[in-house]
Amino acid sequence: MYARLRPLLFRLDPERAHDLALALAGLAQRQFLPRVRRAVGFRPDPRLAQTLFGRSFAHPVGLAAGLDKNGRLAPFWNALGFAFVEMGSATARASLGNPKPRLFRLPADRALVNRMGLNNAGAERVARSIRLTRSRAGRLVVAVNIAKTHDPSILGAAALDDFREAFRAVVGVADLVVVNVSCPNTREGTTFEEPKALDGLLRALAVEVGYLGATPPLLIKLAPPPAATAHGSPMPGLYAEVVDVARRYDVAGFVATNTAPDRAGLAADHATLEAIGRGGLSGAPLAERSTALVRHLYRLTNGTMPIVGVGGVMSADDAWRRMRAGASLVEVYTGLIYEGPGFVRTLHDGLVQHLDRSGASTIAEIVGADA
């Protein structure tokens, strides 16, 4: 059915289509959730289950950050079959984000470009929304992605305080907290991914952990490497330093990768890209770069820090390759936009088929097999 609806949706402005989809998901969550579950109608294969970060994942497929920014739809994502979801990004202060238009499709590349600018209702309201719906979300693992408020005047110590405020707001509702240190689509365009800046941020969050006691495991979301790394060029030494800093502060794992600010290797013509302008690229063009970073991180950590692979997971083959490179879990966003709500089951069933052919007994056995 989605194959017939997609051409109609793609005639709409991308953000209008996005808002319409979320509104329909909200309606389904309020009134038709049992029907959604029956329509999806699959039971996860137990061979795909894993325990990671002290949480049970029914299978490896989750929803990436950016779709449910305000944390309102956990029961719906559970009904679609996702094993986990990354809400947000949530920031300490509410933000309207960047001026519109700010979301663009590149159909020839099966990609999106966004410069949303971290629009969200603020971490307190995101946490409240998750709390109100969590009991209806079954076994869904809920991660919350936090970022610095989109305001270039928030710098230095104020930026650290901003992150700490967002962290305090979400720790009570999150199974995992993902620290977004690499968002490319804010006006200031700066990140905390540089090792010295990351050290300062994690030190500040460690102070919060000291105040709060037990908190959810922390993961760090990293930017993709340069496009050339997908073709064998060496990885920047930055990543080894980031891993060292992460270990110092008992970070539990990584999310790899965020969107990319460049336009390397696209089929879209120059005029189209010029008209779109800046923003983060997601979808199929990121697949090889994201896979390369997953493999690199797996090697750097000897497989001791679980990795969530995201960026260009557009098929079950993509998910399988990402896991064999070292990802224990995978997330989708752009693939869901292009393939529709049945995409979760498509990935699940495809992974089962790959597992059958591999001869492995469980999905965990193949993680990092090609690293």
C-alpha cells in the first residue's frame, strides 16, 4: 500500500509530509493501536534478541533520532515493531529551529537533507511526554538523545550547563541517554566531538551522575568520517582519541553516525544541491562511510563497547553488513521515509534469512565478523 501512497506524499513539501505522518501516527496511537499491531503482525525471532547496556532488545532494529523529537509516540513505534527508539534531540530550552524550508528530498540518491536546527519542545516537556505514554509501549527500549540548545550565544561553561540541564531532565525516563556531540545542522555549526571539548562535556555530565546516583548508560553519537574513508583512506586519528576519552568516563557505547554536512558522491545535479544549501545529509549515500566508522570503532574497542549503526540502512542487506562490521544494533530514519511502515518487518525478516544462511545460532554471533 505504501508504494502507492508514496508518490502522493512526495508531492507534498517534505516537512508538511513529515508533520502529516506524525499526526496520523498520533491518531493511530490514540484510537487504533490494536489494529496497527494486528496489521504489522509479526513476532520477533528469538535468535535476534540481545541484552546490551543492561537492557533486553527483542531484535536489532530501532528508530533513529530526529523523527519523534518530542517523545510522544512510543506506543506507536512499539506497535510498528521497533525494538527500540531514540527520541529527540531534546535540548534544555525549547527551540523552533531554523527557518523553513529546512527538509529536502533527494529521490535519485534515496536521501534527505535537513537543517531543522534541533526544533523541539525542550527536555522537560519531552520527558513528560515519554512518561505519559511509556506504560503503553510494551518492551520498547527508549533512548533519549540530548544536544546543546540551538543558540550560538550559549558557549563555554554555559554550553556545559545547558547539556547538564537537558541530562537532568531526561534521566528519569530514559533507558539510555545518547549525547549528541556532532549535530551538523545548527547555525553555529560547532560540535563537542573534538577530544578536549568532549572531555570537558563528559566531565560535566559525570558531576551530574555524582549528584543523581544511578543513571542510564551514556552513548556518544559521532559524525561520519570523510567520504574518502569509504574507499580505503585512513580514518582520522580523532576517533582513537574520542574512544580514549569515552573510556575515561565509562561511556557505554557509540551511535555511528550522524548526518553529513558534505555532498560527496551524489547523483543530484549541482543546481538542485545549490538550491537546497547547507544541512545534514542522510540516507543511502552515507552507508559506506557509516559502515567504515562502525568497523573502525569496533577494532579500536576490541568489541567491548556496543555500537548502534545508523546512516544509510536502506535494506536488510545494509543492516546485515553493518552488524558484521561491528554494530550490535541498527537504526533507521530515511529508510522508513522511503520504504514505509512495513520497513521494520522487512528488516527483521531479512535479518532472519541472512542468519539462516550464515549458520550462526544467534545474531550476536555475527557482530563484528567482518571487522
